[in-house]
Amino acid sequence: MITIGYMEGTDSGLLTKLAAAGAETLPLGNGWDGHGQYVAHLNVGDGVNAVVGYYHKFVPLKNSNLTPADLLKSSKICGIKIYIIADEADHDNVKQGLGDVAPDVTLVDPRAIGNELLNLL
């Protein structure tokens, strides 16, 4: 069984489809939205295989001392796959906004995220 950690705003129909296919889902938060477990504190013991969420959930406010890399560092260290949802037309801008962590994420168009995550099963 795999566990998908998801940020607030991830499509509930997709999460239901994943659960019906046998995946577990775990709500994750970015520290501002209060949605679930803080994404930056994930560790191997949590058993999360992938993190998914829309781009804006991984971009702290400009006056914050955090970066997307700070939020995703633990996922990277733990070998957790990271899927960031953004329209394909925006992928170049998203890569730029992600900075140093961009090579460690998979950018996925919203229309393709379901198939991408179902392939993990």
C-alpha cells in the first residue's frame, strides 16, 4: 500500500479515486493553512510515498524567511516523490519560482495528475 500526502485544495474526487484504488491519503499543511501534518516535518517513519499539491501551496509569502526548498527538504531527503500541480503553460515560471528544489519535483498539469498518481499503485 502507498500513502499520498496531499496539500489542501487537492481535488477530493482524485483523493477518493486513489483511496478506492487502495492508496492511503494524508493531509499535509504548509504552516499557514493549518490543513494537516506540516510538510516540512515529514520523515521516513510517516510512510509517505508521494507529496502532491498545487504550486501556490509550496511558495511562502515574500516576507517569509522560508523558501519552497525549505518546505520540501524533508521530502527530498526521505526520497518521497514530489508532484506539483500547475498548468503546463506555467511550468517554466513554476520551475523558476521553485528555485533550487525544481529539479527534485515532477510538475504535472491538473488534467494529468490522476494518471500520474495512479501509476504509483
